[in-house]
Amino acid sequence: MNTEGEVAGNRGTIRLSVVYLPIAGREFYQQIIAAGDKADVTLAVVEDIQRQISI
């Protein structure tokens, strides 16, 4: 289930979720969460998504 502050989906066998949590006004905290079978592959996907978001 997704919430209105979340974007979620799969990349291969890894489940990703990006959640935006409001801090104050127009500021927010961004959390990237992932679950996968192999830690190194999952971390690489998280880092790739983080890099793409910050472009």
C-alpha cells in the first residue's frame, strides 16, 4: 500500500520506496527505503535512485 507522500515500485527484484516527510513550510525530509536479497545490490540501487533524484 502507498500513501500520498510516498512513491514506490520495483526495480528488478528490489522493492523501493521514497517518502517525503514535511518538516516546516515547504521544507521536507526525503527517505529512500529499499528491500532486496543482496545488501550490496540493494545499496547500489538506493545510491543510484538518490543520485537520479538529486540531478
